[in-house]
Amino acid sequence: MPWRRPSRRSTEAPLQAPGVVFPADFARRLEALDLRLIGARERCEGAGSAAFLGVGEEFVGYRPYRPGEDLRRLDWNLLARLDRPFVRVMRREAAQHWAVLLDASASMGVGPPGKLQRAAEVVAGICRVGLSAGAEVLVLASDPDTARRTASLRVRTKRDLARLLSFLCALRAGGASGSRQLAEAARAHTQVGRLFLCGDLFDVEPEELSGLARRGRELVWIQILAPLEWDPARALPGGEAVEWVDPESGERRTTALGQPALEAYARALEGRLAAWHQSTARHGIAFHSWSSARSFEDIVRAAFRA
Amino acid sequence: MDALFASLTSWARPLGLLAFALPLVLALRARLRRRPLARASGTLRLWSELAGEVEARSRARRKIPAHLLLKILALAAGALALAGPRPAGQPERALWRVLVDASPSMFLPRPVHPDAGQPPTRLAHALELARPFLEQRRAAGDTILWTRHAPAGEESVVSDSIPKSWLSAPRASWPEPVWSAADRPGTLWITDKRRQPERAGLAVSGGAAVPGPIGVQGTTRFDWDGQRILALAGQAPARELFVSGGTALALDERGGEGEIRLRSFLELWAAERGISLGSERNARTVLEVSLPPSTALSTARSAGQSLELAFGRDAWWARALVDPRALAPGVGVWLEARDSGGRVPLVRAARGRVELAFERLLELRGDAAFAVSWAKLLDGESLSAPGLVAVEERAACGPAHFAAPQAPSSSPAGTSNSSLDAWLAGLAALLYTLGLGLGRRATAV
């Protein structure tokens, strides 16, 4: 991703990565990720894991008995008929409707690598996995240019992935309070069995999102921060004075990046993340925090606990 | 820094000190008030919550970033390298190389005045032309390096004047130097023919044609009179072959059945060429052949050290008792054999001298080829008869001429000075590269 040298003379702090550009091999990587997660899902079949498909069980078929397996899983009727041992394969019932919320507010244009870029890749990965699991996925993105301040797209089959990528490429970081707007818009979709939220989550408090919880609904919050937000000590040289600019509110703060300031920031960030972990754990919500420097594959795998 | 400058009495390129202005300007500019770098961040609220925020504007004025500091130091080192500091007590001294042409034409007479007694040689005349220039250089404290290209390699002597032995013609005819390789600043060519160097200087003797003997064949001498070549029967200069070592026998005496004594062959070759046998090495000797001493082989044999080896070349083959320690391995080996211990040199040849590790052949196949092969060796290594100079060397070579060379780039002791400049330049490059890397890391986020 090309980077622009920040201007020392201008009062503006331009966003480093406001848009989304998928690399040429992104489709191949999506497919590879999906295959890997399919393999992991098959390993979990019948083993009690709710990672991929939500709650509930469904009989999906038979497979040959493997030596050492629990004999209680044998289908004795089939054994009597065919004189060969088979076991019943159960699949946990897929949540048929998923929703993925993508925060595209101005702060998501911070990078590089751009938070919006990485979040868009994660959204595409989640949609691909959902489609493979037989789910219909609704994608909601914050959009300050629309009346409802959100843009949406529904994907039902793998043929809709091209439209999804085009939809994501058209996004541009802008506006404010994207997470709040998305939470507001998501409340109307009551049939969603699995809800993902991707953003930097600095424009909202965990309690503000707890209203999205429903009985039988799984919630996954994925926080993505840019390297200079995740670890400014490594991203910026020490001793330099930096004027931080909030791209949503325009607020400014000047700080000298001395060792005490950097350590204090690290403690403050750690405290905030700990607060999110505690709050989401109380409500049974999965929470993951990542640097945008990580690959989308790592983030999606963690979201499905693969 | 002041102490450093005080200890230096000279600079090779004083104007290079002006380059110090650049790092000074950069340092001053860096110390001025700078606007802090503006960066967008979604975690501003965390920074706002931090206690002990420091007013950054005042710090921006005082602190120079590390990458900029490295670049400033690099420019300072570069300015030093450009100025070329020279330690005190070591005046700038130059090394002047005088390349002397030692080909036969240089030792031909070149009269300076018609009524002069013993006319000097072309070499002496060229040296006379170069004398004022070289005296001036010596007076300035410069070093003069005299060089000539011998067949065995370059000979060099540091001296105020040409070595006296160089004023006489070498016994073997030396070729002219490879002039193109010596066309460098600080080099003066001493020669008799005008050339067109780009950087080297010239001291050309010039000279009229010098008729005289140009060759011999048998007992006939060939002279050039300036226009024609004249054959003078029976007037070839006396030439001698000196054979040392070995066993002195009559010409047709053979040792054992089928044995061939090398001495016999050598004497036949010499007789064919009109060369007489000498009892010692002297001015008439055109070739010396060294055979192993007569007792050496028998001593080696009784001690179990002599070898019977088979060898050959040029379509002949022979067997002989060889003293393996007679010749050391090295350059100039014309014939060698192999045994279990490796290669054994059998014949070493150089202009005017051939050394052998065997005295007689126990068996020989290819008599005619042997004769042709050895005759070629002996003819090739024989020196010219005294006084013989090839016709092209005797030809006229135009008027005298002198042109001073371009000044050399550094002094002999200044090899250390030029290396100091190089070290400073290398340090500047290293510091700048480090600064560049740090600077990119600072902004490539």
C-alpha cells in the first residue's frame, strides 16, 4: 500500500489509507481460507464444537466406522442391513442468517496498513465462510453520504462475492460514530443468528452494543487498530513531537513521544482492551483485538476459533 | 575540533573547506522551531487522558532528530575528505616515475657535437634533456623512481640519478616497454623515438640512422650501410658456447651402448652455427649450457637418489638418468617429466643460459625431431653477438624533444594521505546511509 509522507507544514493530517484496494491474489486467498476452515469444521463435526455453525444439531449422513470410535455412535440398523459398520454424522445446525457490520468512519482511514482495508478483507472472509456454511449474509457499512448513514448488501451465494468485493472497494473512510450508526441499523434485523462487528471501536462503549444481544444469537466484535495506534513506540521514532489529530472530531493534541508518554499510552490501551474483554465476556460476546498489520486470514480464523 | 585544525598545516584542497557550510546550515535549520508532525489517530482520547503531557513546541526547537544528526555528521566528514587534511610536518611530496627504454637502439651513438670525442648514446642524450626537469623535482623534495622493463620483469630503483649499470646495454636485447600501460600522470618516458602520450612526459633523444652490423649467419656477417644490407663472409664476430659441468669427452665418444652425450650434440650445434667452444664465460659467450656435475649423478645414483625417467616433446622421446635435485621447479622450465613424487624439471631455459638435469640419454627415439627441437631451443635462447643491432633499431628516429608530464595525483607518503581522504569519504557515505535509513523508518509508517 503506497504511503504518503505526512506534511510538516500543513495543519491537516491526511488519512494514510482511506480506501479499499484488494490485492490481485485476494480471491485465491479467500478460497484457501475457506478450504482451511472447511477442513477444521469437518474435524469438529459431532465433537461438540459450536465454533462454526451456532447451536443445534442436524443429522447429515453416514460415514464408515473408524477403529477406536465410540461404539454407541454405530448405526446398528445399518450394520444389520449391510453387514458393515457405519456411524451417524451429526452437524450442528447452521445459523441461516448472518450479519456483518463494517465501521467505515473517518478513523478507519488511519494506517498503514489501513484499518478499513483490513476490516474489509475480514468482512469478505467472514462472508465467504458463511456462504460455505449455507448462511445468507447481510453486510452493513457506515456511510455518511446516505440518509440512514449505512449502506447494505445481501449475499446469498458464492456468485455474489464479486458484488461484495465491488461494494467494499467503493467504501471510503469518512464520517463519525460509525459503530453507533451500525448498531442502530442492526437492531432492525431480528432474524440474524450471528452478528459480526468490525471496526476500531473507539467511538463506542461496550455497553452501547450489548443491546444487540438476542437469545440464540452469537456476537463477535473484531477490533482493528493501526500499528501507530497499537504500538506507537515501534511505529514512530522516539523523541519526535507528534500532533495527534482525531479525523472524526478534528480535535488535536500534541505530545512528545518520550519514553514516559509511550509507556503511559501502552498502559492506557491495555486498560481499555481489558475493559472490553471483561464487558463482552459478561454478555457472552466474543471480542478480538488486532493490529491491521496482521493478515485477514489470522483475524478470520480467530473469529471462528479455528 | 580546534586542536585538530591547529595541528594541520596544510590542506590538499583548501576550497573544500567551504563545504562545511552545508552541514552548518542544516544544523541551524534543524535547531529552529519546527512544527510537530501531524498524524491522524483514532485513539486520540487515550493520548488526551495521559497525565504529564509536555508542551512539545519548545522541545521541537531544541532537539535534532537522530537521522538528521547523522546526515549532518556525514556532510561534515565529506567536507573534510574534500578538503584533504594533511598532517603537520609532512609536506606534500610527489612521486615521479622515470621509465627508461632499454632497447638496443637506446645504446647506439648519438653525437651531440660533431667534434665531440666519445659520442654519447641516445640514452645519455635523452637523460640530458630530462636533467633540468628532474633536478627541479629533486629540489622540491620529490621522489624519483627509475624503472625499466626487463624480460624477467620490471626493475625499479628509487634514486636521485639513473643507476650506472643502466647506462650500458643489457647483454640480451630487451624489447621496448609497453608504453600504453605507462601513460599516467607523474611518469616521464626516456626514449629515442617521438610518441604521443596523453598524460606522461617525454624526453626523446631522436637521432640519425646508425649503420652497422645487424646479424650473422655462420661465419658471415650482415651489415646495413644505411641503404643496403651487405654480406661480409668470414667476418662474423667471435661467438662462444660455454658448457659447464658434465663429463668432458671427445666429440664422437659414446658411453654405453646406445647412449648419447648431450655435450656432443651441443658441440655439433655450435659448429654448425659458427660458434666456437669457450673454456669460460666471457663477453663473447652467446650461450652457457649447464650440465649436472660429473660426480653428481654417480653420487646421487649410489645414494639411490637418481632416477631413470622417460620424457619427450616435439615428436621425440628419450630415457635418461636424472638428478631430481639439479633444478628447482619454477618459471622457465622447458622440459619436465613425471614420477611418483610429481613433476621433475629437466631443462630450464633463459636468455643466454640453459640448465639441464641430465647429461646423457640412455635411449632416444626421433633423432631428427630431437635435433630440430633442441636447435630451436638453443637458437632461441642464444644472445646476440656483441655489436649486432637489428636494422629497425638502427634507423633514424627524428629530432630531440622534451615534454613535461602531468603532475602525479599523490605523494608516496601520501598513499597514507589519500587513504585518509578515502576513509573520510567512506565514513561520510556510511553515516549518510544510516541517516537515510533512520529517516525513512521515521516516515514510512
